[in-house]
Amino acid sequence: MPKFIMLPKMVINLGGYIVENKAQLEYRDVIVGNPKNESVKIYVPIYSEQNVVDIEKLGLLVHRFTEDESLVEELAIMKKKVEERPI
């Protein structure tokens, strides 16, 4: 399975890495933030909710993004959380 490297304090939108016809998630998108001072490898693409849970278990911040939320606002919120979180 391919890996994506999350650099320290990095925030990304996994929208392009979700396999929608297989994952059948109850949300539209996933935003991931790395609050750590070290890089972390995550597996992509996302095939199921378990893949998202596995990312959380790595100590990364995860926000499940719904249809009625603004991507720009949610990315800004995640960036703030990542910068403020002392790890």
C-alpha cells in the first residue's frame, strides 16, 4: 500500500485519496494534521473508516469533514490546532 509522509506541523486534505466507491464513508472528506515535531507515514488511499481510525492511532489529528462545512475554514481550524498542540 502506498504511503504519504506527513511532515511536522503539516495539515492536508485527504479528499483525493479517498476511494469513494469502496469506502462508503458517512462524511465527504478527511482533514489530517500532524502536531508532532517528527514526520509520520500514513497509508493512502483510504478504503474504509478503519483506515481513518488507523491514522488517528498514529497520534495525528483527524477531522471528518461534512457537506455543510467550509473547507477553507476547517483547514484554518486544523492548522491552529496543530500549531497550538504541544507534542
